[in-house]
Amino acid sequence: MYTFFTILIVIASILLILIVLVQNSKGGGLASGFSSSNNIMGVRKTTDFLEKTTWILATAVILLSILAVGVKSGDTLVNESQIKEQVLEQQEAMQNAAATPDFSEQAEGEETAE
């Protein structure tokens, strides 16, 4: 699911970059090259469409980023709990091993010395 959100964020970001480049700025921007859309919808409608699209895409990137973090955090919590369980099991095994000393090696050594 995290990968899906990441792909959507990349697509929305690329579209946002393209829309921002097309918009009119003080210097004219790249919108002057798209005169056909200005002829069809009119200059004002084209500007309104580009502005609304910019806001929608920016909002989509923000929301998708928040959702991606939420999904990733949920995965991390599951992995973290599994790691904690493994660590606790290893600690218990080491404590049990330390609590019961192995005298078999000493007993074998004493038998050979006698």
C-alpha cells in the first residue's frame, strides 16, 4: 500500500510541475505557447482552470503524503512488535542458560583427572 501511495505522489508531483510551468507569470511563462487552449476556453477560463488544478494537485500531494506516512507507521509498529518479541525470547533463553550452569564439562574433567 505504501508503494501505491508513493507512485500516486510521484504522478501528482509531475503533473503539478507541468501545470505550474504552463501558468502565466510576469514574464509570460510557457502559457504563451499554448494559445490554442486560450482560443477554445478564453484566457480567463484557462487561468482559472490552471489555478484550480494547481490547488487540487498540491492538496493531493499533501494528503497522499500524510496517508503514506500513516500506512508506513502501521507497518513499522507491526515489525517493531515482532522484533521486540524476538529480543524478549532471546533474553529469556540467555537468562535460563545463565540460571542453570552446565556442570557436565567440569564433571567430565574431574573424572579424567582421577
